[in-house]
Amino acid sequence: MVRAGTRGCRRIRWRNDVARRKLGRQFGWLWAAYAVSAFGSGLGFGAFGLIAISVLHSSAAGVSALTSAGLVIGAVVAIPTGPWIETRRKRPVMITMDLLRLVAMASIPLAFWLGRLTYGQLLLVAVVVAAAKIGFATASGAYLKSVVARDDLLVANSRFESTWWSSIALGPPLGGAAIGLFGYTTTVLADGLSYLLSALGITAIGGSEPAPVKDAVKKITLRDLPDSWRYLLSHPQLRPLLLNRLAVGGLIMATEPLLAVLLLRDLHFAPWQYGLAFAVPCVGGFVGSRVVGPTVAKYGEHKVMWLAAVGAVLWPIGLAFTPAGIAGLLLVMIIEFGVIIAMSLFNPVVATFRLKHIDHERLSRTLSAWQISTSLTTALLTLAWGILAALTTTRIAIGLAGLLLLFTPLLLPRVTASSAPDRTREGHPTAPASAEKM
């Protein structure tokens, strides 16, 4: 009876005030910094490929290599950052990663205006941005847990998720218009400036951040790097979740270049139709992320995770049968909407689940290992599916990815702990009592 009453109260609270829940001034600035960075990245979506093709006249293989090599080398470069971030305050790390990306991105329009832009520079920038992105995500994930109460983590992650999908819905179409009006390097410069604004937002958070525990600082060295992966792969809840995320994310991302070839080259979609096919369904991401809280309150974390994971992978196999014309455009939009609304329910739950289950003293290292694994898997599967498409056909490669996706929910954890471990050391509370409310 007590448990039932508690669940009922939680459902009522989620339904009544989730949109207005105040998570504090620190989270407000963190969210603002994330939003401006996300919209900057949305504006610059695909800019590297466009510049490589239109300015440097690179081949399709060169564009694919630019994407894959940037992810792989960036992930390798980021490997030592996990222990390094663990031993430092997280806000300065986040600011440093933003400024690194600002300098890297700003170098592209500068070199273009001087007539010295090269493919090698694009590759170097892609590597720096990929590595800094991993470092930022690692530090911000650990920092979020220090400024948001445990019970509010899902609220915070759902807000990040809705912001992300909004940026994807609005950013690329606006970026395409900006490129048409002002040139190819415009969106790259806008993306770079968004990192500056993000750094300023993080600086404005103010307040004090707990220093890393001295004992942990002394113990963490580069020799401990494999320990992060051993921890993930031996954890009964995190291991299946990681494997599921690697498979689903890698297979979906691996088919994106192939889908572009299918729609633009084989089916002769106009560029605006291609952009519309992926921008409009992002509305589903906004909707899903806004209702994830009440859904979890009603059905439970584990059930939502399973249902959303299944819902996300039922659709992609249909992309292999996309016809030409308006019917094909509508089919792609429907499929993408189904995938996105399920993923927008799934992602905040996973992010919250992960933060709750990772031991606090190893949070940064583990998040870094997760991000690196994701980047490497995506790059390798993208390369493999490109080869598969060359050996068979684009439709067969897309269809095989869709078929394999149907089996990925079997990788999810079958049982969740009734209370997730949150081993917080004394002096480093999950949410500071002095946090000022927004």
C-alpha cells in the first residue's frame, strides 16, 4: 500500500510540474550552454562533407574517410582523458573543451579566406572536435550528477534530449539556407562561435565545485585505463546496456550515408526533400522527451526502456523498400518519426540509469570509456557497411542493418536493481544544499 501510494504521488507530481520543475541556477546555465552548443552543431550539420565536396572537390571515398577517420582518431586521442578528467574539477575541463573546438572550427573559415584550406586541415579539425566532444561529454555527465538531485536526473536528461531534437529539427534547414546565402564556411563559423557562448555559459554558473577526492587522485594513472572497460563489461546492468547501445547506435549511423546515396542518387530526391525527410520527424523527438517522465512514473524505468528499445528498431528495415516520389518521402518521414520518438523516450532513461549505476569515484573514467566505445563502433560499422554496399547493393546493406536491429533488444538487461548504487563520498553530495533555485 505504501509503495502504491508513493508511485501515485510520483505520477501526479510528474504530470503537474515536470515542465516547470526548477532544478537550480547551476543547472539553468548548464542547460543554456548545452542548448547554444547543440543549435550551433545543428547549423553546422554536414558542413565538413559539403566543404570537402564543393570546395576541395573530394571524392565520395574521401568524404567517408573524413568522417570515419575523425571519429576513430578522435576516440583514440581521447582515451587518456578519462583518468585526467577524474582528477580535476569538471567545469574548467568543459570550458577547455569548448575553447579547443572554437579554435579548431574557426581555423577553417580563416584558412578558406586566405586560400590555404586543405583536406588535411579538415581531417585535423575533425579529430580535435571528436576528441574534445568526448572530453566535454565525460566532464558534463559527471558534473550534472553533482548539481542535480538524484530524483531529478531524469528531468534534467529529458530537457537535454528535447533540446537536442529541437536543434536537429531546426538547425540543418537553417544551416542550408545560410550556406546558400553566405557561403560554405558560414555554418562552420557559427558552430565555432556556439562553443564560445557555451564556454561563457559554463563560466557564468558560478559557485564552488567540490574538488576531486585526494585518495582517488593519487590512485588514478594511465595504467588504469583498461579498468574502465573491465568495470563496464563486468557490471551486470551496464554491460548489456552498453552492448545494446553500441549495436543500435552503430547500425543506425552506419546506414545514414547509404540512405543518402539511396535517396539522392538512386531515387533522385531533391536536396530540400532529403532535408525535409529528416527534419520533420525530429518533432517526434521533442514530443517523446517531454513525456518520458510521466511514462516512467506510470510504467517504471525498466519497462519503458524495453518498450522504447523495441519500438526504435521495428522501423528501419522498411527503409530498404523506399520507393521514388512523394510516397518514398512520406515513408521515410513515417519511419524516422517512429524511430526518433522511441529513441527520445529511451535516451533520457538510459542516461539516468547509467549515472545512477556507475560508482561515483569512477564516474568520469567510465563515461569516457562509454563515449570512446560508441565513437569507435560507429566508425567501424560505417566503414563495414560501406564495403557491404559496394559488394552488394545499397538496399541490401540497409535491409541487413534493419534485420540485425530487430535482435538488439535481447541485449538489454533483463533485471534491474531495486535501488541503484550511488556511492557518494562524504563532502561530495549529489546535489548541493546551497543550490539556488531558478
